[in-house]
Amino acid sequence: MKRYIIILVTGILLSNCTPKKEEPIKITPEELHNSIDKVIDIMIHDIFSPPVASRIFAYPNIAAYEIVAQVNPKYNSLAGQITDLKPIPEMDTISGINPRLSALIAHMNISRQLIFSEDKFDVLQDSLFTQWKATNESEFEASKAYGLKVADHIKEWMGKDNYSQTRTMPKFTVNTDDQTRWQPTPPAYMDGIEPHWSKIRPFIIDSASQFKPIPPPAFSLEKDSDFYKELIEVYNISNEITKNGDESEEVAIAKFWDCNPYVSVTRGHLMFATKKITPGAHWIGITKIASKKVNSDFDDTVYAYTKTSLAIADAFISCWDEKYRSNLIRPETLINQHIDENWKPILQTPPFPEYTSGHSVVSGAAATALTSIYGDNFSFEDDTETPYGLPIRKFNSFNEAADEAALSRMYGGIHYRAAIEVGVGQGRKIGALLESKIKMKNN
């Protein structure tokens, strides 16, 4: 009997001492989607400008993509293809690294550095780290070490893109004596944002001016001039839309594509901001919708995010180069000065010069990139704006969505026709260059 008890106790003790079998850590696209969604939420909270937001998307995606390209023969490294990027450190194939886990950790590490409210991101990151460590500690630690090594490599390259230098450059000087030049607009009368963004190192274009658009129509308040015709068109369209009421299709389109993180609301002596996503964030959201619709795996999802974010980033550099070169006055200012002092646009005018339209350029570039991935007749339901109280809109293609996004700027009363038509073409040229110049995927 004693012998039986000893054997039983020994068996129990041995079973309790036997190490728990570690399972491989499974990384799915959902973890990447959730991480990017969290970054977007924080960017809204921190109020990043649209150009700066595009930078926050690009670098983390590149880091993740470079790791994926090391282990998936379907993809090629961007090193030597985009400006100044050198190959990332090689992966030690015998150290138990999970490359998808490393890619996600690198992505999160760089994202965290680029936002202000790091503590908000830490809630998600710490939860995932705890989960992964409990699942397979050795795999987690090896993958984390490599992911952070790659992140450091990308951050060193990122640190040389002139962003830090532009933080100390002078503010934009407004020339109030020149009626053709941009003036701050109500209600906040903010300074022009990111006047030196053209000095940021681009990823794929040779320079900020590679796709310099044709000049806008020559400024003139003569009623038979092309410029005045475009000015009065904005005024007339806005008035017609206003007559149709807030439930009109044109108002719905304008509000859906507003994407202005600077909207200020004034009530009495109180002014506060309502927070929204940027144009780039909207197209990153569309990328998520498309990748989920086709059930992309982790690698294909990283590829889609990276290609789209490259297009968006260089679109902002190209567009901002033209904005502060042409330095064109907004419709709101001229209409209030010369046509109707009480007129207000349906959308709040954003704080930077008019030509070309940023949303148009970015939409043209992003739509071209996404079309190259998913095809021309890719229908989708865009629910990107539902968290902000706006309904889903349906599109038959990315280009259809881009055209509507561009047109929304005139419906909103914040752009002339030339800025949207030339702008969307400018963006499509950037997207086409990305497809022809950068070989990311092997056919």
C-alpha cells in the first residue's frame, strides 16, 4: 500500500514538473489590421496633419514588408528600389524566429515611436506581448529580438528623411498685399501647415517636383476669365446643394470624404476641434476592406498596406510641393471678399493653399496602387467613416471612389475644378510610376 502511494505521489509530482509543450505562435492579418486601426485612433486623438500621417503609415509597413520579403519568394526587397534604403539585417534561420511575428513587432515598434500618445498604444502592445510570451516564450523572444533589430535599421534610415530638419524651419509667411495668394481661413485662421513638406525625402519619385502639374488658371476677377468661371462655379454649386438640403447626395459625398483633422467648432467664446481621419487614413481603411474581402494572408496584407502607403506618402510630397509653389487663394476667401460676405462652404476649408487638391492627388495615387493589386473592377463597400457617424458607400472600383473623392472637394466648396481634375491625374501618375519602377511582387 505504501509503495502504491509513493508511486502515485511521484507520478503526480513528475506530471506537475513536466514542462508545458509550447505551441507555435500564429500570426494572422487580423493582428496587423488591429494594430493599424489602433494607430489611426491615436493619430485622430493626437491630431496629426495629413502629410505627417502619411509618414506614420509608410515606415512601419516598409519594416514589416522587408521581413516578409526575406522569407517569401513571391516578394522582392525594397532595398535598392526606394530612396536610400539598404538591406535589413539577415535573419538567423536556426534561432527559432517566427518571421511574421518579427514583422508585426517591427511594425508596432516603429508605429509607437511615430505617435505622441505612446501609452495608448502600449495597452494593445503589452497585451499581445503577454499573450505571445505565454504561448511560446522562446519563439517570442527570438522573434522580438529580430523584429527590433530590423526596426532599428529602418529607424536609422527614417531619421535621415529631413523630417527633423523641417520641424525647425520657419512658418509660412502670408502676403496679405497679394490678392492671389493664400490667406488663413475661418473659423480658426490657422497658419499654413507643413510648408516645407516638399523637402521630405521621397520614396519612389525622383524629386518633389517630378510630377509638377500645369499651373492653375491665371488669377483674374474678370467675369469672362477661366479663373472667375471656376470661382463662380464653386459658389453656384454650393448654393444649389444648400437648397437641396443636408440629405442631398452631394452633401453626403462631401461629408463622406471630408477627412479634415482640423475641423474647429465655435460656440460663443468656446472653440474646440472635432476629430476625423486624414485622407491617407481613409485609403488605408479601404486597403483593409479590400484585403479582407479577398481573404488575404498575412504576407499579402503587408504587401497591400506597404504599396498603398508608398503611393500615399509620395502623393503628399508631390502635392505639397505644388501647393506652396502656386500658393493659390481658397474659394472661401475670394467669395467672401468679392461675391457674398456671408457665404460659407459646406466643408470647413483646411489650413493650406488650394492648388492642387490634396485629397484628389492622394486618392488618384492610392486608387492606382490598389487597382494594380486587386484589379480594375473591384467592387467594395466602404465603411471607413461609419465610426464617425457616416453611412457606408458602395463603389464598383477604386478609381470610381477616387473620382468621387476628388469631386467631393468642389461639392464641399473648398476647391476649384482645376485643382481636383489636375490633382487626381497628378496622383495617378505617381501610382503608375510605383507600378512601373518598383518591383515588389514576382508574377
